[in-house]
Amino acid sequence: MHRITAQLTLKPGREKSVLNRHPWLFSGAIGRVEGEPQPGDLVQVLDGNGRFLATGTYNPHSQIRVRLLSWDVDEQIDEAFWHGRLQQANRHRQQLNLEPATTAYRLVNAEADGLPG
């Protein structure tokens, strides 16, 4: 299981995109960072009142500072999480009923499959 290494608190009024489940959190929305997250670390995103909004992966070198993975405070980002998302993506591809002539397609389509990044 991966642990949360930091909490990022949003600036007041900047939580709308997270509440609407947009998978990207831009650097300009972050008001405070508690902890010392490293690239790829899991972080929690909080609103200005300290309420949990989401969990995601951190990238200090990108304007997209956090790629959000879950909006459920109880969801663990562990091997079972990744396995479940990949299985879901695979089921979705099977439901597409692709033409037999199709020779290539994306196994995972990032944000569309809940796996931004």
C-alpha cells in the first residue's frame, strides 16, 4: 500500500474543478503544502477548511501539480486499486465491439479510464 506523504490545501474558492471531478489540479490552485512530497507521491487535496476533496499523484515540475485518482477518502491507492482500474479499462475495450480489421488501440486511455498521467 502506498501512503499519503503530504496534504495540499487549496486557495479559497478553487475547489470547484475538484468537486466536479476534473482529474487535474493546477499549481495556481494550491495555497499550502504540508509535508515534503516527491514526484509521484500520493497526496491528499483539502479545501480551505481542511475537508478532504481527493487523492492524487504529485508532480512539482508540472503546472498540473496533482493528477487526481480518487474522490473517496476511504479508497486505498494500492495494488488492488490499479488492478481494478485496469480491469475496468479492459472491460470497456471489450464492450466497444471493435471491427475485426482493427489492429491497434489504446489499452488505457489515461483520464478517460480514471488513470490520469
